[in-house]
Amino acid sequence: MARYEEADITIFDDIEVTIGYRVAPAERDVGIMSDYVDEWFITHVFGRKCVKEPKTLYAKIAATPGAEERICERLLEQ
């Protein structure tokens, strides 16, 4: 069963965010050998709660090759 966690990380070298995420357990029967980030979302930017979805920040993450993978790696390190 997935568990919910939160972590404070810095993305793009200068943007401090809090990310809520779900960690799903390994699924060895389908080839996933370790826990993984199933879903994540930004809850705070520079300590301020997001009232609206930070669409421009999500767009920057989507447009930057490898950004989402780096975020997931940092979340698993927490």
C-alpha cells in the first residue's frame, strides 16, 4: 500500500518547494524492484501554501529534460 509523505526540496537551484507525494512499494512480480514515487504534487513554494496549482512551475518542469526524474530521486532520498 502506498504511503503519503512530504518533503522540502530545492528545484532549479533556487526554487524552494514542499512536495506531497505517494511512495508505492516495490512490485517485484512486474519487475519494479524498489519503492517508487507513484504521484507527486507541489503544495508550497518558498514556504507559501499554493492556493492555485502552480501551472508555470509544472510547465517548466515538464519542459526541462530529466527534471521530473531528478525530483523523484530527491524525494526517495528523504
